[in-house]
Amino acid sequence: MSKSNYKFERWIPQSQSSWAWRVFKKHNNELLRMLITFDNSHKFTYSNLKEKGANFESEVISYFDSSLKLKGHMNDTKFKNIKEWSNSFNELQNWMNLNALLAMMSNLETYMATVIPLAIESDIGVLYGVSKRIDGIELLKHGKQKNHGIKEMVIGCTKGTWQSRVNTYIKIFDHAPDKLIKNISELDKMQDIRNKIAHAFGRDIESSRANGKITTLPSEKIKNDKLIEFQTTVWQTAKVIDFHLQNSHIGEYLRVLFYHNMQKNLNTALHKNEKAVILKKRIGKFGDVSAGKEFCQGLVEYYDKL
């Protein structure tokens, strides 16, 4: 069916992914581009050093620009040779991987903190075991919204162990995607590393805070292949959550919400077809998938009957 003939169905979304997913995907792709850039730079640098005849005993100044003027304590960071520089470069790569994991997990948590309340607000009846029986837009339209403890539910889905998060998710929606449940163990491992990165420079938190020690502990190690595995887990987790919530609880909520906010400034004397024409024009600027005339007419009629 062409987009122009696509009919409005409140609980059947035209788009197979939510707005929150599209934002998550943009951040994910931005991170991947940076990682690819660093990996390319890493390979090019070593290839160039080899081509110029450098070895581990070579002086760094012979192959790198020494124009950076070091001051004070920074003079202690000078390299004796290429081997010392190479060790630091490898540590930098690991540091990049650690912080990439931190960014991945933060992106996933931000996504969940966005899409979960959206699903609950859309299908508020899910909290009472009557999914799709109460449209959240109807409550919003008539000013009947109440505090259902949604904020606390979202915290339960984004804080603590992943087993507890999934338990809260199931308590809300009566179901969790199989892939989400399967990924619990791996997500917990990733969360443990994420916490070490955020609070102890990637090292064991308790040991790093022990008094009377001046030696630094080794940081967690994440090889490139493992980072890709972690990234795949994050991607799969967000994807299955989005498919579940978008198709089971969100539907066309966002576009009805868009019309709800838009119609406040419309002339009440306008015919429903005129409102649909205005909606069709504006919804394209909203950044969503385009909507045809028939879809917009159906949406306006649906909203007016609530």
C-alpha cells in the first residue's frame, strides 16, 4: 500500500521504529564512525613507521613532530623511544574502547529512559492489565492525567542489576523480548565495567580507593573484537525493546500527540478535512515518515471522537 493510501490505525504504527530508536541509532552511528576513524589512524601510523624504518629502540623525535612545548610536570611524560610511545598508544586504544563502552551503555539507558515512559503514557491501561483499552491521548485531551509512578518505573528499568531491570520491565508490560532476557548476563558484565570506568578510571572501585597506596592498578582491558561484541549486544537489546514497545504499546501515539499539540492553535471552525490538510503539511516538518491525506483524515477523526 502506498503512503498516500495508508490508513490511520491507532495501535498499528506506520513506522517500524520509534522516534527514540532513531535518536539512539544516530548516537550509535556517530560513535562507530569515531571508532573506525581511530582504528584507521592506528593502522596508518604503524604502517608509516614501518615504512620509514622505525623500530622500538628508535628515538621518538625522529618520527614525530616535537613542536608541542611541554611545561612543568608535563616534562615527565616524554618518551625514551618508540617502544614507550607504542605502549602508550596501545593504552590509548584500550582507553578509547573503555570509554566507547561507557558511551554505549549510556546511550542504551538514555534510550530506555525515553521509550519506556512513552509506551506507558500511550498505553496507560497496561498498568491495570487492560492494554490498549485506555488511550493515553484521551486522558491528555481531557486533562485527566495523573501521576502513576511512571518516573519510579523508569528508574527501575534503568538502574540496578539488569535482572532487576528486566523484572521491572516485565512487571509493567507483562512481557519482555526473549533477546533482552538472553542478554541479561552480558549486560551485567558490561554494566560492571561501565561503573569502573565512570568511578575509578576503569579500575576496581574498592581497590582504587584504598588508602596508603601510590601504585596504580591495571585498568580493565577491552580488545576491539570484544568491543564489537558489546556493541552488538547493546544494539540488539535496544532493537528488540523498540520493536516490542513500538508495535505493542506506542503505535501512532507520537503523531496523535503531535496533532493534539498542533490543534490547540487551529481555528475551531475549520472543517476536519481542512485540519487534515494542515496536519499533512506540518507532519513532514516534524521529521517523521510522510503521511498521506487519508491517514491524516483518519487521525483527525479518531482524535475528535475521543
